[in-house]
Amino acid sequence: MIARLSPMALLVLAAWMVARTVAAAQTQEPVRLPGGDGGPVGEQARYLRETGGPLTLAEAVGAFHGGRFSAGGSPVLAFGIGARPVWIRLEVVNAAAEPRPARLTVATAWLDDVTVYIRRNGRTVAAYHTGDREPYAARPVAGRYFAVDHRFAPGAATIYLRVATPDPMVVPLYLETPAAAAERDLVTGYGYGFLYGFLFALVAYNLMLFAGLRQARYALYALYLGAFLLMNLSYTGHGFAWLWPRSTGWAQWSNPVLMLAYATTGLTFALSFLDTREHFPRLRRAVIGYIAVGAASMLAAVTAGYQAAALVVAFTFMIAFTVIMLALGIVSVRAGLRAARYFLLAAVSSMIGAAVTAMAVWGFIPFNAWTYRAVDIGMLVDATLLALALSYRFREGQAQRVRAERLARIDPLTGVNNRRAFHDVSARIWNLAVRNARPVSLALIDLDHFKQVNDRYGHTGGDEALKAVARVLRASVRDYDVLARWGGEEFVLLMPETELAEAVAFAERLCAAVAAHRAHHGDDIIAVTASVGVAGKDHRHRTLDDLLADADRSLYAAKDGGRDQVRFDDGRGVARAGGGRRG
């Protein structure tokens, strides 16, 4: 059929198709007041990127009628970093018989210049200018976003916006009633309130831990969380609304500078938390070098006043930051650092959240509430996991200190208390016994002819004999008795709530148990005996040292009396258990 058409007819057909295409491009589904479905209206918008000098409103209107505007294509319009200024067109229909108020909101807090024109019947009926180049007090509608209120007369109207910024040009447009806009702000405010409250509490808690423990990792973690809070306050507009409403210059630079600060404090915390100085010194130096390069690049961009370059540095540094954190977590887990497992999970959650938000802001993926706030969600998970990691490190440190303290109080050969531990524990028992007038007894136990054991079986044989005797003593004493190695082949036993006679009888059983036990050293069987001196607290003993001195005298009497026996001092002289007395 087409082959039969004349060249003129084909030309007419082509012209008609082009005209239909232009008309279709100009066809625009209007936003119907009171405000559509409550979501962003980007799909109902048309846009035009400026390619040369700035366009006037009349030139933008002419460009639309010339078919140069493109369809929005998605609920949220996103044009990336460093985009040329953009004109956006919306058609609005008020089907009611009376004027209706509506609020147009550009729900991005970092746009430099936002100009809004409202046209009706071919003429401009209202114009507004806002953006973060203007002081907060100059905004047409107070709030962290850029908004204007207008009463739309019955019938059709057209909205033109011109948006210009070197920052990521993301333009979520909402057209709704002021009440609906306020309700939406209230709902999102609850989410930010939870986020800020949670993170502020963690900051305060970790600063208190730092003040009490003086461990740098807690202060660095608090700085990391604080940097994220400031960064979030900046790019959500809360900072401009609450903290620096007149500082328009800082508003231009706060996002890239605070992004770099957040990533830098995060890396610094990671280097400290993972003990990279000890475990990964070369990796530590590489990360510190990268931080220095990022800081120098940002300083150069700020000094030159090149905001677009600062943004590229910040976003590039942020993406690399997530990768470096992940790499640090992986190498630390592989190195066997247990707390690094929490750190790795935190790094993964933070990386996913930051990457999703960054890609949404760059325009690589759709921009919506979930992709935009992915970094917040990731940070909540990150902060929680890192708090668990820090608590794990704290518990681990406590356990190590307890183990170290225990090892410092235990004799490494025999496994019983050492002399230091005996003094610490026995002093409390003695003081309690004196204060409450309760009995307490003490025995000194010395192995007989131990030098001969060492000479015959060697020091390893002597060690086996000592360990065997220690096992016998540990198995024989009560839970509340205090057994310790006093030095060399000598042991000491403090027996609370024990009268002298009871202590002497118990010492005789110990002496018999030691004599009956045999130690094994290779093919050799080693037999040893013990001499025991016992003393019980009475009016003569003002201190524990006095009791020890009496037990020592009794021990020497047992040695002099033939060994393998128990001697005690009851205040009338030293006597041998089972009979006999020596003055």
C-alpha cells in the first residue's frame, strides 16, 4: 500500500506523523486538585534542560509549544550532579467552583535556586523565588524543603519551575493541600525523631564510656556518629532550619564537607577498633594516606570555590569509604578478630545503605522514600551492630583482665594460689575472724628431703612431685579454706572457722594422704612425705604474721623431730600430734 503512494503523499504522511509526535509530546496529564494521590507528580511533569544561556520564562513557554519539553517518566525527576538548569512544567486543574489552596513542595533541601511561576490564561499570576542561597527567613513557606502556597482559581493553570544547582539535581515535586503537606511532614518527622534520638543516645553513652574508661575507640565512635548526625541534618534541611538559618554560604558547602567528615571519622574509628596498628600496619598507613588525599582534595576545592568538584570528591570518597570499611572487616575476620564479625556486618549494612542513597541521588536508580533514606536505615543497623561490637570488645577486655588477674594470683606449676593471692584473701579472713571473735587456724606444709628428689629425678621429676602433692591437697581441703604455694616445696593452708584441735587432726590426715600418694615421672615412681606446723588464733596473735610465725616454729620442730609428722603450738609449747611435747 505504502509503495503505491506518490513521493508527495509520503512527504505529507511523514509531516503528519511528526506533527502527531509533537502533539503527543505536548500532551500532559494535569494534576487535579486538591492534590492527586499524595505522591510525587514527576510522571505528570514535562522538563527541559537549558543548553546555552539562561532561558527567560517566555522562552521556556515558547520551547514547550515548540515541542522541546520531554516527559518526566518517573515520579521523581533526577538529573545527576552538575546538571544544567532545568525547567519543569506542570498543568493543574481545579474542577471546583471556588478557589482551592494548594502547596507545591520541592522535597530536596540542597537546591541553590528554585523559581516558581504560576500562569493562567497565558499570563503570569504569581512568581516565587527560593533556594538555599536565600536565608531561611526569606522562604515563602517555613520548612526544611522549598515550598510555595497558592490559591488556584477554578479551571486550568500552569506551573513552571526553574531549578539550578551544582549539587545532585533531584526534584521530588508534591502538589497537595497544606494540611496534607503538614501531615506528610509530621509522619517523616517521627522517623527522623527516632533516628536522631537513637543516635544522640549512643553518642552520649559512648562519651560517658570514654570519660570513664579512657579508651579512644569510644570517643572515635561518638565522633563517627556525631559526624553522621551533622551530615544528615545538613542534607535533610534540618541543619539550615535549626542550626544555621542565616549562613547561606555554609549551606552551599555543608553537604560535601560533612560527607567527607563522616567518612573520615568512620575510617579513623575502624583503624582504632580493629587494632590495625598492631595487626595491619601497612593497611593502616594506606588508609591514613587515602584520608589525607581526600582531605587535601576537599581543601583545594573549597579554596578554589569549586563546589561541583567538592561534591565529586565527597561522593567518590563516600563510595570508596564503604568499600574500605568492608575490606577492613573482611581482613580482620580472616585474621581471627572476633569483634570484627560485628564490624563486618555493620560495614555491609552501611555500604548497602550509602550506596543505594548515593546511586539514587546520582540518578542511577529511581529516587523514592526508600532509596533516599536507605543510608538512614543502613546507619541504624550499622550503629546498633557497632555498639554490640564495642560491648563485645568491652566484655572481651574484662575477661582478659580477669584471666590476667587470675594468672597473676595462681602458681603456674601447681595451679594453687600464689603468695600474693594468699595475702589478699587471708587478710580479709583474718580481719573478719578478729572482728567477730571467730576461730581460725593455719598450717605450713613442707615436703621432706625435697632436694634429694630433685637430685635423683631432676627438676622435672621434682616438679611432678610438687604437682602431685598439690593435687592431693586441693582434693582434701574445704571450699572455703585458702591453699597456696608459699615458696619452693612449701605450702600454706588457712582454715577459717577451725579450732586448733580440729586443724591438727586435719593436718594429720593431710600428712598421711601425701605419704600415701605416688608421683609418676617416666618409669619412675616418686614417694614423698611432708612435715606440717599448725597454729590456731588465740590472745597471743595480734596479726596474721604472728600466727604464721607460730606455725613456722612448729614446722621447724616437725623437721627437727624426724619429719613426716605434725607439730602445733597451743601456747604452752610445741607439741607433736598424737603425743609428746617439746618446750
